[in-house]
Amino acid sequence: NASGGFQYFKKYHVPGQIDAQFGDITLDALGNIYLIGTVYISSGYATTQIVKYSQSGNLLWTYNFDDPSYNYELAASVKTDQIGNVYVDGTLSNAVFGYADEFLLKLNYQLHYI
């Protein structure tokens, strides 16, 4: 809180996950918390995970972005707008090092692509 007091601690785990790196956080106009990261799964591939918590720390939803054309979807940043859309950018790749494309994902409040 504003006085430096501890509010809560949350852990998030994706079934089949062997590693995860969550790298960006943002708030929407209502104070909800959005985290994005890259989740490495047991098949050796990586996907982008978007997690939304209420301002009191309750899990509201999760969204997994997995483009079947690529082996790795590496999240970079997340932003929201005034009407509840979520924007995520990152890198798509078929190898850890090598050919890559960039992506921009826009979801509305119902978690539909826009």
C-alpha cells in the first residue's frame, strides 16, 4: 500500500510448465492487474501467457496465446486502454535463435481477438 505495508502474494503456475518468465505488468482504469510472460512447456516450446487479477489480488482470467505456425511466442509488454482492450507485443520464432517475426495481439474484454 502507500505506506509500504504488505498487501498480498500470488503464485501462478501453468499445468505442464517447466519454466516461466513474467516480464511486464500494467493496470487498467479499474485498477485490475495484468501480467504477461513466456511459459516454457514440457514439449520444449514456449507460449505467451496473459494473467488478469482484480485490484484485491483475485485471479479473474488467464489467456494463452499459442500460434501453431511457431514454436515460440515470447511476450514483451502489455498495455490496456480506457475501454478494456488488452494489447500484447512480442516475438514469434521457430528456433531459440534465428528467424523471427514480431506480433501485436489485441483482445477485447471478452478475450476475443480484434
